Amino acid sequence: MTNLLVSCPSCSEKGYIDVSEESLKDVKRGLLAVNIPPNVICSHSFIIYIDNNLVIRDYFIADYQFQIEIPVLDTLGEKKDVIVPEKYLVNLNLIKLNVSANLMTYILKSIFLKKKVLIISEETFLNNIILNFFKYITQDNFYLDISMISNENYKQEKKKYKDYMVFEGSTIINNVKKLINPKKLAIEKDIVHRFLSDMDLNSSLLVLRNDINKIYLFSKSIVDAINSLDKKEKINILKINKSLEETHNVKINNLYLEFLVDIVRNYFEINVPSIFESFHDLL
Ligand SMILES: [Zn+2]
């Protein structure tokens, strides 16, 4: 057993946790995710990611109490035996070690909002690696516009990037129209955590890409359903969801549906009524 000093990302309370050598054996590449339940360090619960030198690389606060149910879609070929081309895997551990869980969450959210992303970073050797990673996971689905800049250049050219979501480390530097609400990122965080905590590089990347493909497919299906409606017919998101579930033989819970509705509004720019409104319309 190894004692590890942990400090809570919410309240800074410090305490020790035990990590077994056994669990670290497999962390040759990537990170070991350790869940800290409430009342171990303090009243909060959070996740830490440890590298194979027992260094805590990242903290992550999950803002949900339960495991989120992400619908499983057979038709998408969610197979783990697909081999990802080596060029996407060679540097994947660098992504896991250098792109923080929060940054990855914010970038995913920006992609779902169809916003351009700018990362302030001095580590230029990572630029292409990060770019290729996001290209791979958004291939054939979401539009991607991501670039990197040094701190000094950003200071000089700030005005040019007014409509970009700008991030530095784990911090949001420019939040366009306050579209990112850090307290409402449950699905994004869940996806990121599953990616970071899966120590098999191939399957972690594959599952991540499947998750994003699925989000695109579902939100696009909602858009198609709306477009096929009679012009006079009022959009009812619950009705649409029901037929979506039947077509794809899945169960879509309200949290996930709300997340999809957000994408329909922001990414596809279609104004749809909320689940709540749709529920009342059905009464
Ligand atoms: Zn705390």
C-alpha cells in the first residue's frame, strides 16, 4: 500500500488515501482513476487520476450522484474489437496526461455548441497531437474548429478571438454568451471520465468516438423528425423521442434527451420546446 496525499478540489481539505501497488501495475500508459467517495477526505466526492509515478495528474468533480445511463445503440457497431489506426494511438497517452479532464469536457461542450475553440498553451509539441485527436473523434460527425495560441500572442490578438471559446489549462478564459454552464456538464463529464479511466487505449478511444457519433446521430434524427413535420404541427419533443426510441430500439432518459435538445438548439439552430413544455402539451 502507498499513502497518497489528496486535497479536495472543492474545499481544499487534505487527507491521505491508500493506493495498492496492485492497482498501479496496469498504469504503464495512461492514468489510474480513483473515486473518492464523500466522507473520506471531506463531505465532497471527486475523482483523481494518478500516473505510474504515483503523481496525481488531475482532479475531476462529477456533478451527478448516479451513473448516467447513456443509451446503447447496437446499430452503431459499438464493438470493442475494431482496431484504431496506430497513428491515433501512439500519442494517446500524451493526451490523457496533458489535456485535463475539465479542458476536455469544455472542448466537447464547445463542439456540441458549434463554437470555435482556442487553447492557450506554450507546449507547442502537443498542438498537432491534440488536433489529430479531436479530428479523429469528430470524424464524420460534428464540425470542428480548434486552434492553439501562446499566451503572449493571445494577449496581443485578443479581439480577433471574441467569438471563440478560449481555454487555458482547466480555466475558461472566454465563455461566448456564457453558453458553457460548468454546473450543467453531466453527460460530457461522464463521457470524458469513461475515456480517461479506461486503461485500454484502443477501446477508450473507440468508446469515446462511439459516444460522440451516437450524440450526433440522435440529435440529427431529432432534426430530421422536426423537418418532416407538417408546418402547422407543433413540435413535441417527447413524441419525437418516442419514435426515436422505437426506430433505434433504445431507451433515452430525460437527462440525455435534454442534452440532445440543447444540441438541436445550439448546433442545428432549431428552436425546440423543452421537455417540460412538451409534457404539458400532451396533457
Ligand atoms: Zn471537499
